[in-house]
Amino acid sequence: MTLNAAKSAPAPKPQTSVVPSKQHQKGDDERPALSLAGLQFFFADISRKTILWHEVGSQSFNSEVKDLQEAPHNEALRHLSPEDRKNILRLVQGAVREGKAGPFDVGGGPDHRIPGVPIVAYRYELPDGRVLAICFPSIGENDDNPGRVVLGLAPILQHFVASSTRVVLLVDNFGYVRFASDGFIKSFQIEDARLILGRNIAHIQNRVGRTIVSLTLAALTRRASATGRGKFLLASNDSLDLNYEAMYFRVGGTVGGVLFSAGHVGGDVDFANVFDICSAPILVVNTKSRMIIAANKAAMKTYQLTSEVLDSRPITEMLLHPSNYSSLLGAAKQESDVPMSVPVNILNGQTKKKRFKCSLVDTETKEPKLILETRS
């Protein structure tokens, strides 16, 4: 099929410009660009410096077939990392010189903890003298299904979570995002699903946050599942408390990945919004590290806090003297209902006395949390 497509691929007309005119130029997301997720094969036309490729929409819900697409090589590879572009160039040049090259791994994480998509290349000369490098995913000589690094679970998952608010993400064994539920898109504050679908999760940390990336890479690397309750740091520096399962699975030689499924700790009620709506300033402090792990909007404004400050210093090095903090913690342990008045060093340089209602939660864990609610 690959060779037949090469022979039948129409040569671009010399008088036709490859780059659209300014008045008709498409936006970056609309112009064709090669995606390794769902890639069947691609041809590199050496003389014309163009790439023609075929991919299936395995990362889309309706498995839409995109058919043949073509673009100048710098345009076609723009979504890939510099290292991936370099490896593809090596692959093409090797095929042209030696007749065959690869497999080379393309699309792995920047730290190489997960494998890339293995791609091989062959030299092919058309009747008009043009030289093509024909490239496709393959695991080697014994691969009986070349060009089919594909995962078909996305439409099935769409069916099961279509009307659910559950947070679901599917990443294949090469690290590519194949499915993200509406609940995931909303919870992780992704403005457009196309910004993450079909992309390597290691390359989109600036969109989904480092926690989900680290958890997924760990599951892929260790080939082990994980479950628990945790705080997921988002790209916006906000965070989510989720009960999650990261299930590692493998079906056959090349099909597998990680299915991440999670629900908000409070079920369908978003307690983060409730927390922020409260007019009383509220701080949540890890009693072991003394770090402020959460502060509602009222507390952020009252104490002049920022996300960067919260992550940099414990509460005893900015708002409270260590002895006053110990007194508040002692009142919480005694379950006292009487608010305690202590001086607070507000980050605008002022010191004011505040009355705190103190409570402890998660006392059965190794790291109980101290809730400090400012009383008027």
C-alpha cells in the first residue's frame, strides 16, 4: 500500500506556491502538521523538501481518517521537538545514502524514561527520477504489522464517560495522549482539547501541570499501576485534590499505556469553589512541614500571599512566630472552641493581631493538617 501511494502521489505543480498567500494563510492549528500518534507512514521528497504523510485520527473520538496530507518539511514537523526533527533528518539521510535506515526512536520524553515510536526508512526512486525516503513505524524485521502503532480505545472511552464529570486521560505506551474526557479538560483548565490530544505528555507539562506528567511517566517506566489520593498541581499553579487510579496495561507487543481515572475528593461537589467562596480567611497548614498547602481567596488577599510565596517558605518564617504557631497547634489538639489571638506578620510589612479558630484534620495520617480560620 505504501509503494502504491508513493507512485500515485501527485507531484506539486512548479508554479504553485507551497506557502499560502498572506490573505489566505491559515492559523497555526489549521495548517497540516505531522502527528506521531496515529501515523501510518510518511514520504520525504528530497528534491522538493516536502513531506507527504498519512495518519488515522486514533486520538479523536470519531476515529476520523485524515487521509494524505502534504507540507514543506519545516512546516510538517513543527509540532515535534528539535531532537525528534534531528532524528527524522538522520533517518531520511541514512535511507537515501544506504537504502535503509532505522529503526530510530522518535517522540520519546525529554529525559528518555519512556520509549519513542520506532520508525524505519527505505530509499525509493520514482520513474521521473525523484528520490523519496519512505518512513513508517515498525518494531523491526519481525514486525508483522508495520505502520500500525495505534490504539483504538478512545471511541470506547468516549461512550462510557460522555455524560460523566469523571476525570479520564488515556496515554499510550509511547507517551502520547489519545483521549481526554470533558471532565479532564475542565478540571485541568485546558482551553482547547486539541492542544493536548496527539501530543507526548512529556512535552505538554506547561498545559497540564507537572503532577499528572510525573505520575504517568512513572507508571509507564515502572510498568506498574498506582492508586491513591493526592494533590495535582496544575499549569496555572492551582491544584486539585483527586482520588485517582493510574492503571498500566499492555495488549500485545505495541498496544498499551496508562489509563488515568479520577474523581474529586468530594464527589460531584467542587469543594475548592466552596473553600474560595468563604468570606473568612482560611489557611490549611501541613503540621509536619509547616508549609501552607492551601489558602482561600480571602486569606490570599488578607495576608498578601502569592502562590510563589506559599511554595517557598513555611508559615513560621513569614506569617507566624514559631511559638505562636505552637500555641495555635496546641489549641487545635485540645479541640478548643475559643478563638486564640496572636500577631500575624502580613507580607505588606504590617503586623496585626488576628483571632484564629484552630482545627485539625487527617489526624489518622502521618501528616495532619491544621486549619486556621480567622474570626472577626
